[in-house]
Amino acid sequence: MDHVRYLLGVLAFIVYAPGLLFWFVIHPWARWWRKLGPPRTYLIVFSMLAALGVLVFHVRGPLLGRDLGTNWTLIGVSLFLCGIFAWLGLRYARHMSHLSLAIRMGVPELSCAEGRQTLVRDGIYRVVRHPVYLTAAVTGIAFALAVNYLGVYILFISAFPLLYLITVLEEHELIDRFGEEYRRYQREVPRLIPRWQKTS
């Protein structure tokens, strides 16, 4: 189990940290990336993130920090949190069929669409504006509990303000694309903390 926790901890730094950086590179300069189009944008950005991942791998020991050991209670809490989010995912899955991998990877932000794009407001998006980032935050903590390395805790706790900042950057870009329609959506639906009483 110790070896599995170590590998998961290394994976967190190689994948999760560059994944956060991806949105900091995309959202503020979406108009510029749009001129290049998705294929060239992804080639440039993913090459840069892959190089960062290699660099992170070489300093994985100091980043992971102290091993706090295998703790089955924390692993149980982690599985419980993941179970809740899996249940929510299944509950709202029928409303998410239109959210393809391309949409979740930011292709609309990078495309010069000829037709009008549709603002997604159904399913989980009736409850919270950024369910993907909320899930990334909570499942990140669940992941850290299972891995139980000091550096992984620091990584995921540090991700909270970064994820919030990503939502701010993304919303500037969404206002640019959808205008008043998105401003109205902002007034009606909370950013990250769901209003569960509004679900039906």
C-alpha cells in the first residue's frame, strides 16, 4: 500500500498541478488562442505542461515531503467522499450527455464558432456554476487523505484559492462570449457553493 500511495502522490504533482496551470494559460488569453485554433493551442500548451511534468518528476521527493503513513480511517473517509461525488455524478448524468470531452477540455473557448454557442444551464449547472472545479477541490482533498503525504496536502489545500481564481478568469471569458445572458446566470446560480434546495 505504501508503494501505491507514493505513486499516487507523484501522479498528483505531475498531473494535477500542471492541470491547474492549463486554465491559467487558456482563459486570460482565450481570444489570442482562438486565432491559433484548438489543435495548435493544445500542441503548444500540452508540450509546455509535459515539460513541466518532467521537471516536477525530477524533484518529486522534496515536493512529496514527509510520508504520514497508511491510515485506513483516512482512506475510508476518502472513499466516502468519492462515493458521494460518484452518486451525484450518476444522479445528474442524464443532464450531462451534451458535455463532451471536447467541451470539458475547453474547445469552445478556443474555437471561432460560426453559430451561436449555447450556455449550459441544466442539470448540475442549475445548482452551481462551476461543478467541475468544485469536484476537483473536494476530490482533491479525498485524494490527499488517501495518499497521506504532507506535500500532497499542501498541494490540494493550495488548489482552493487557485481554483477560485480560475473561475474568476473563466467567467470573464464567458461574459465575453455570452454577455448579459451569462451575467443573468451569475445572479441566479451560485459560483461554487450549491444551493441544494433549488434542485428538483
